[in-house]
Amino acid sequence: MANLKLAGVSKIYPSGKMALFNVSFSSADGEFIVVTGGASCGKSTLLRIIAGLEEGTAGDIYIGDKMVNELEPKERDVAMVFGSNTLYPSLSVADNMAFGLKMRNMPTAVVNQRVKVVAEMLGLDDVLYRKPKALTSTQRLLTTYGRAIVREPKVYLLDEPLSGLDDNLRDQMRNVLINLQARVKGTFILATKNISEAMSMATRIVVLKEGFVQQVDTPANLYDYPANAYVGFFVGSPTMNFIQRATVEREDGIVYCCFDDKKLPVPRNILDRWPTVEEYIGTGKQVTLGIRPEDIAVDAAGAQFTGTVCGADSVDGRGLGEIDISKNVSLTVFLEQAAKGDTHSLTIDLSRLYVFDCETQLTVLSRDAGYVPDENNPDADFVPLTREETEERIRQFTPPEKPKKKR
């Protein structure tokens, strides 16, 4: 096994289309890193570049402290697993697992021993001589994993390995992957758009948006200390509520965040983490407030707002209600029986308030003692580029278009 390091990895096509920009992070030997983000964020492209299946525009890739930029895929000692079925239909489970080893002219005795050990590990020893069409969905997926494991690579790359599975099988295979990674003690880099998968499996998560790294941190730190509003929104289910364009005022020594005709007092623990608060008080400089649904109590004591239900939904079997609290703001809350038009009071745990600058969308809050740094995380102090910095870097970096061929 080996550590992995990416330094300034970028992928910009000659047309100017950007897939990845200045992606930098490192993983310790045996870590489980999950790369996540919305559609077209660049996570699959990143894995393909690490594997050598696609060439980056710039940046360096190190596997086990060795730069592998110029190495062919087969020389990088990585194994890649896809969510789609990539088994050879005419080969048995054993032959599918052994195929890559045989292509490397490995001695037959070694191949057979590796296949036997991995098949027992995955519970496939009773179906070794069946072909894929005779397997269950779980067995086919396990065979795909087994084909990667028998190679004993330095790094495992898994691109949406659970995509296309129903919820029950997805949950089952998620646990299989967690246990598998612990048993083989391998360095896993997994790409998924499913934040629940990322939060449950990863030791650390890399959040991408439109090819840019937003934050690299542990699941708990991403949830409690998002670097910007996008991370706050993306990490968590249901998603974070936002109150846009709130102003900050001081009345009788109390600092309030004001929106529409409403205001929320900012508690001391939040003010202690807001070193630039004076730049906002009474200046018209606006903030975006973030409030997670799980931090809102319905029909409890100490309510700040009363509103009417304007919509209903559910997540993970729990009921949700959307409640209007002002002209322009509605909040999603946990509400088992959400009937449109019903009135409910809301009590927000203000000690859990998130505050972002309205223009940059970066958090204005510093970390407190609750932040637990990870010993493997040299990227924890990473701060995303501002919009202006991003545009300038892209202008400097975008390669010129290739001249069109004359006909």
C-alpha cells in the first residue's frame, strides 16, 4: 500500500472547458478518501487522471512518494473499480478475478493462491466457477472488487462503485466496502455524488465544485465547520436552510441578523468566532445565515418564529415540512405530519448558527475548540479561492485553442 499526493492537478481542454483546476490533497497510507460533489464537478475525471487513463493539463501525482505523471496506467500499480458491470461474461468468477494477473504472466500457483484467499475473504468461494449471469447482483459486485484486490495494488480507485443499486443493496455494499478497506488496509480513493455514502465511509472527504476543491476534511468537521456555503449546503441531508442577504445591527448591546421584518440575536459563542463582525454591524454589508433542519425544534418553548406550512417532503423515512416565516424566507424542518396551511412555532438553536459572507460565500466564523484536526490532514487550513481569484487564475492558465485545420 502507499500514500497518494496530488499537487496542482488541472484539466483544461483546448476549447477552454475546465474539468479540474489546481486540485491538491494528500492521503496517508491506508486512508479511505472520498471525492464528492455535484454533477460534472470533476470527480470521475480526477480518478481517471490518477489512474493514467486520462492526461492532466498540469500538476503532479505521487504514489508512494514516486511521481507517476509519465508512467503508463499499468505501471502505476493502481486498480480501478467502476459501478457498471465490467466482468467478462464468458469467464467464471475465478477467471475474471485472475485475468489481470495472467496478463502479467504471474505464475499459476501464485494466481490460484491469491484468487483463493480473496474469494474466501469476499464469501465467493462457493461460486468460483459460476459465470456472471448465474450470480446475484451482490456477487457480481464482489467479483469486481475481488478482481482489483488480487492485484494487491498500492491504491484502489473506485468510481461510483455503488451506482445503480437499489437502496437495500446499496446500504449492504457500503458496509462491505468499509469492512473490506479495513481488512486489506489499502489506500482507497472513492468518487461518489452521494453525500450520505461519503459521510459514512470516509476518513476524510474532498468536496469539489465545478472542478475546484472547496474543502478537505473529516466528515464531522465538514458538517460542523464548512468553509463556505456550498459545503454547508452539500454536506448534510436534508440540506441546510439559507437566509440570504441578512444585515447585521446592534441594538442595546445585542447584535442581530436582520431579514425582511425579522431579526435573530447572535449568541455569544458565535460572536466569539466572528472576528470581523464590526465590519458588518450597521454598514449594510450582508451575510448569508445557515440553519440546519435538525437544529430547529417545532412547537417547542422559546420560539423565535411562527409560520405556516407551504410544502411537505420526506428524507430517509422522516417527514419534512417547509414553513414560511417571512415574505421571502421559508425553512425546512422535521415534521411528521405536515399539512399545508397548518401553523407551527419554530425554535432555532442559535448556538448552531452558520454565517457566511454574502458576496464571497466564505464562512466568517473561525474554528473553536470543537474542531478536531486530523493527523493526516495537511489540507485542513485550505481556503477556497474567491470568485475574482478564480477568474484571474483561469485567465492565466487557459491554454490557447488549437488552430483549425485548413480544408
